Amino acid sequence: MSLAAAQHGFLSPTGVEIAFLLVGLVTLGAALVTVTTRQLVHAALWLVVALGGLAVEYLLLTAEFIAWVQVLIYVGSVVVLLLFGLMLTKAPIGHSPDADSGNRWAALAVAGAAAAALVWVVVDAFRTTWIDLGGPAAGTTRVTGQSLFQHWVLPFEALSVLLLAALVGAIVLSRKAAAAEPPPDAAPVTRVPGEKEGAR
């Protein structure tokens, strides 16, 4: 057990640990509202709160680089893209009955199983690991870059190829959909009853 673990236990938490717990509860509540609300725009806005809470948790764990990546990519890009998608598709602002598939119990079972598996994996992997919050920062740009490009370079490049393939696929599908649509100025051809093709 490290020195950070020996100085205090679970019955004497520090201020950082109390803040971590409170922010975690707020993040959990925002995530629950995100998946339970029936209004799409409200779900997107509560998702901003949940992702922002995760960024604060990263800051409390002295991983400031990961925290700012969380803010820039997820809060600043993904949620904004989601809101633009809702506006461009003219999604209803209020209650949307057509957005409810009715498979709530199946979704709840899958979500519960995924959450239990994730909690088990995290607890099993970090059961005896303690983070010295008073020591040097462990999530700086230098440390993260060294870990990423020394040990995780192959998954990083595979993810970039996957995202590129998804982008190319989206472009191809959009071009096919645009080519299949008739031109807006094309008038429909009307035929006289009893007229044969080619008579004109």
C-alpha cells in the first residue's frame, strides 16, 4: 500500500474526495435524466451536464489534459453536432411519442448488465491502486502523449482508419441519396387514357 493510502482511509476523506463524490452524484443524476426524459432537446442539454461532470472528475484526478479533451470534443463538438442534427431534421421540441420504441424493459436490462460489467472491470482492475492527488500531475500532455504513442499507437491508428471509413461511407450514401431524388423542376408526365407509348 502506498503512502497516500496509508495516510487516510474511507472514514476520513479529504476535500478532493468529497468533491469527487458530490460531482459524481450530480453526473449520475444528469445521465439518468438524459436517458429517461421524453424530450430530445432536454436529453441533449442534460448530456452536456453529464459530460461536463466527467470533465470535472478528470480535473479532480489531476488529469487536466483528458478533462480539456472531454470538454472540447464531447461537449464542444459531439453535443453541438447532435443539437444541429435535431434542428436540421426538425425534431419536435416537446413530447415525441414516435421516438419511444416501447422496449423499455429490454433497454433497462441491457443497460444494467453493461453497467454491472463496467463496474466489475473497473473495481477488479483498480482495487489496490491509489492516486496520490498531492503528487505530480499524472494526466499532463507529456505523460498522456508518451503513453498513447508508446503503448496504444496501434489502437489509435485503427480508430483513425475506422473514423475515416465512416466519413467516406457517409459521403457515398449522401451522394447516392441525392442522385436518386428527381430534379425539383421536372414536371410529371401525364398520359391521355388510351394513348400508346411512343405516339408523341
